[in-house]
Amino acid sequence: MFTMARSRVRAVAALALSVVAALAFGATAPTGAAAAPAPALAKQGPTSVAYVEVNNNSMLNVGKYTLRNGGGNVFDVAVIFAANINYDTGTKTAQLYFNENVQRVLDNAATQIRPLQQKGIKVVLSVLGNHQGAGFANFPSQQAASAFAKQLSDTVTKYGLDGIDFDDEYAEYGNNGTGQPNASSFVHLVTALRANMPSKIISLYNIGPAASRLSYGGVDVSAKFDYAWNPYYGSWQVPGIALPKAKLSPAAVEIGRTSQSVAADLARRTVSEGYGVYLTYNLDGADRSADVSAFSRELYGSDAAYTP
């Protein structure tokens, strides 16, 4: 059983290509607002989430799986993996950064994102540490946290996305003279982001210092998240956040690496214990209908059909 946290392709750490240059710290014309989605075919059961490593794979893979019994989408949320939180040593500020592959997806939203949204699939951008010392848990002030929250919400607006996913790995707190995690940072960040985008998705990959620092000064931001999920593939672990079961995924599978029997067992347990989310990682371009069917049968009572 694969139970370690995901092993992933690291994004390049070059500050020169920072997305801040693209956003220019000001209002930017959207590259195409999200089109109104076609009504998704009715599907009963948990929300299925698919992370896609866009360094290697296409976001469009998420839309290629439907349920044989009824034709609805297997996946409800597609996660672009991943943007980064970088550190500008000159200004001593955190900056949102896109490597060339993430930037390509965003610049081509009309062909890489809108087709999913038009099928009723939400598209969320994951943000990850990048070994530079900047992370969600060490903003030195509320102002600094709010400034990064604005970078995030501006990106969601500019590219017509459906939300932001926080993944507090690989920050390497302390690098470049940055601070260690503090109690207020993530609370200020999430509070500001939710204020900026009250109707968008905010999700938590339940790992790292930020995930254990959800309360400060009488403010608990747990309820500001739409979802939280287990970060250890091939395992069952209930996220330690005060959210209802409908918003939690204790199950996590890596498609093609977690065995079909384990994926089915985790899906069965998700339903039997009343949880509302099922997390998958690393959906690639191969026909994975056998792997997907292993959990779709348990979640939705149907095999998955793959359409190239």
C-alpha cells in the first residue's frame, strides 16, 4: 500500500518568471471569464476530485470519464497542480509563481479550462511551497497575508477559475532568512481570501504547518473551507479540521499506483461512513477506466467510460 505523501515534480524556482509580472499588481483584463456550465447530468454520491500534474499531463483528461449508467461526469473538481508561493529576497515578500506549464494552462484557458467548466466540472488552482522559505504559515503580518490573498483572488478572477487549493509542502521555512511558522499567518490569509472570493472554492490539502494552525485570536477559519482531504495516498485518514463529513475526504488514491482493490475499499468506506468527498491524484492521459471504475462502482453504482 502506498501511504507516503505524494512524490511530485518540483516547479522551477526562477523568480524572474514570477506571475506577479503577469498580474502587474493591478486590475487585469480577464483572459476569458468562465462560461456558464451546461447542467451536469444528475449524479448522486460523493464529490470526486482529480489532481492533475500539468508538468506532464493535460487538464482535459478529467473530462474524459463519464458514468456508464447515466452518463454524468465521474469527476466534479479538477485541480491544476501546481502554482507556487515563492520568495522575493529583494522586497522580502511572498509572490505567486507559475512555471511554464501552469502558465500555459492558464493562458490557454479557452481550450484547457473552459471545456471542463462547460461540462459542470469546477477547476481549482493548487498552490505549493517552492523551497524558498515562503509559505502560508509564516506571513509576518496581516498586511502581508492579505497582499498574497489578493494575488490569489486576482488570479482566480483573471483566468476564470473556480477556486484555490492550499498545499503546505516544500516551503522549507527559514530559507532566505524567512520566519518559522506562526499562529496568525494562515488565519489571516484564509480570512482575507474568503473575503475576496466569497463564492469560490477554498480547499485544504491537510498537511504541513498551516493545516494545524487554523485558529488565532478567537477566529477559527475551519468553516471558511469548502473541502479538506487526506494527503496520504492509498490510506484512510480523517482530516483534522472542524468541517462536516460532507466536506471531508478521508480516502486518497493515486490513480495507477494505488491498487484497484484498495481504491474500491476506500470508496466503499467513504459511502458507508457518510463522507462526501473522494480524492484522487495524478490522473494521466492513459485510459484509466479500470482504475476509475474500481471506485466509481462503489461511489456511484456505475463503471466509468473513457472517451479519448
